[in-house]
Amino acid sequence: MANIVTVGDSRVPIWFEALSGNASDKRTFRESIESFLENIKKTGETCCFVMDSAAYTSENITALSPRIHWITRVPETVGFVKRLLAEVGPVLHAFTDPPKDPGTPSWVQTDPSLPGYRWAEVGTVYAGVPQRILVVYSEQNFNLEKKTLKARVEKEHASLTAALKSLASESFSCEDDAKKALEALFEKSRYHSPGEAVTSKIMGHLSKGRPKKDAEPVVLGFQISALLHRNQEAVESALLQKGLFVIASNNLDETALSSLTMVHTYKKQGQTVEGSIRFFKDPRVYAEAFFLKKESRIMALITVMALALLVYAIAEQRLREALQALKESLPNQRKRPTSRPTLRWIFQLMENIHWEPCRGDPEGMIGITDLQLKVVSFFPPGVRRYYGLGADSCQIE
């Protein structure tokens, strides 16, 4: 495992720490932050860390709050989160911007810079630490989670339909056993319930062969069947919990950290630290292709990967800064212009560049497309010379 600290809006790592695969995030987050603070010593202002939800434990926030500011997602396993989602969630779901109902609560906040987001701020104290809590609704997350919920409901319906069909063919010694089997079938069901159960007797003769003329059939067992009903109330209740998450911060100064900035800052974690993690998991890094026995070699490989991430992140940042300074763009994967391309996409654009020998020119020539030349022109002179471009091709220094 590894803990990474990036700075600001970039993916540039300023702290990289390799950890045991058995380490727990709940403990290592605090230890990594303390080690980081010890190495940077004193700074002019209090650092603000945006962390994963694993950092939100009573031990962590109690130990770290006197030293740093933090913003983190609150896991749903924390008791007050379920209460907040149940109380505030329906209000956020029903809110429209601008409000159509005059009675809409004024404490719900929105902003044009975050389309599809709305949130409500509440204050609380957890583990003795005063903090600001935001219950946030994301329309994009809601639509994704709604599809997931629909798939789960359909999967449960198909599973119970097959189970009821199988149950209807079983024989039980008494009606109570049959009813208990039906109840057991729906013990873990969240979105369906059985209709009125119908039990029937299985009549027959105990002896084999043709029965005697005066022999009366006896009850050999019982069968049970029931229709399957969707619990629409449970589905709608689950839907009201979708698209919601809770974030918290110990920075109580609203002038220094507004609720809008708090949401913006938390969202950027997915582009910075999470983006760095995706870099290591990328198949092009080939990290999974190595099998190393010695811990020292594992540490050496992780160090090389960390340095590769550093170069990758700085190159990506330099390219984006150049594009924004020149008000230029490059085509993305959908052929649409963007001033914030990923370096991975740039690598794909720069594929298939070939050196070709040329008569009378011992250095030969480089087979490169116009788009590739444009990409290279946004990099520093050293990179341009590597591709055979002179200083006159410079667009930005």
C-alpha cells in the first residue's frame, strides 16, 4: 500500500510513503500526516488536508484537529449520518433551483459553478471536536446510483421468482414448515414481499402399486405458493438515500472556508490524489507485471513509480498551463477541444512517430503528423529539440 500527498489542484506528489499491505487506512492516515508535518517543520499557516472517509474516526480527528484543518467525507457507518440523510435527504431531493414552492427551506444552498449540486450545512460536535457538516446532493451521482438500484431490484426479482418456483415444487410435512420456508426465502429481501400464501395438500397412498378399491387417499405432504410483490415504498425510500453524501471540516471560519469552497475542495480530491492512484493502476505502468520477493526490491520499485508519477504530473501541469496561457486547445478522445488534456491521452496522440533515414542527411528525418507537431510545440525547448524542432517553433517558454 501507499499513502500520497499532493499539493493544491495538481497531481504533483510532495509526499509518498510505502506501507505494509496489511496496514489500515484508519491508522496510517494519521501517522502519515504526522510524519509529513514533522518533515516540513513550521509553515506560515495551518495546512488543510482533504482526506478519504477512512480518516474520519474519533481517534484521528481528536489527534489531528489541534494541528491541521481537514475536510473529509463522513462514512455512513457513523451514527449521525443516517439520521441526517433521513431528515435532510428528502428536502434536498425535492428542492428545485429556483424554488417553485414558496415554503422551500432557505438553508438549502446552490451555486452556478456546481450545476447539479445542492447542499445544506449543519453544525455538530463529534468526538469532542466542533465541526461543520454538509449534506450534499449530486444529481450526477443520483442518476448513476438510480441505475444501480434498478439493477439490484431486477436482480432480486429474478432471484426470488426462481426461488418461489422451486419452493412450489417442494413437499413439507406440515403447513407450518411450508410457511416457515416461505418466510426464510424473504428474510434478506429488501425490495420484495410475498403475496398471500396458498397451501395445498399432496394426496396419495402410502403403499406402492395400485391401491385397493376401498383405500382412501391420505395426506402425504403440503405445498406452498405465493405471488411476488414489489415493495414500492421500500424502493422509493432507498431512492431518497441515493445521490447523497456527507462531508465535514473542523475549519469553523466561514470567511476562510465557505460551504461552496468546501464542496469544491472536496470534489477536487477525485482529480488529484485519486488521479495519482489511477496512474499506478493503469495497465501501461505494468506494475502488476512484476513479482518481487525481497522487501527492499519492492521499495525500490515503488520509489521508481513515485518518481515517474512526479515527472508525469509536472509534465501534465506544464502542458495545461501552456495551453491556458496561449488560449489554445487540443482534441480530446471525442475530437472536442480541451485545454486540460491528460498526459496519458497525449502519450496516445504521440504514438507511431518514426525515425526515417534520408539521403544526404546523416541525422535523417522524423515522421511526425501536424497534430503531433502542435503537441510538441507546447513543451519546453529541450523537448522540442528532441523531436527535431528548432527554437523558431517555440510557442511558449
